[in-house]
Amino acid sequence: MGNQITNFFSSIGEPVAIGTLVEYYDYIKAVEYLICVGFLIAFPIFYKKVIMYDKDAESGNE
């Protein structure tokens, strides 16, 4: 299992030989899903670190 993960990460960024339109579509969808997963992981971290929740903002100008 560890060897497969190592091979996966070492093959990222290498040119891919695509023969048919279906293979091209599958490749594009896989890249799209990886981008979506990366966004879903990164956004909560960004929100928590950069956009801090201010408890005093609820009280307004009282």
C-alpha cells in the first residue's frame, strides 16, 4: 500500500499519454475532483486562521 502511494505522488505532474476522448474526459474529471477535495480541505483552515470570529462584533456599538 505504501509503495502505491509513493508511486502516485511521484507520478503527479508527469505527462499523460491519452489515446481516446473518454480517457481524456476521465483524466480531466479526476483532476477536477482533486482540486475540489483540496479546496474542501483548505477552506476551513483558511476560514479559521484568517477570518477570526470576533465575539465583540455581535454587541455592535453598545
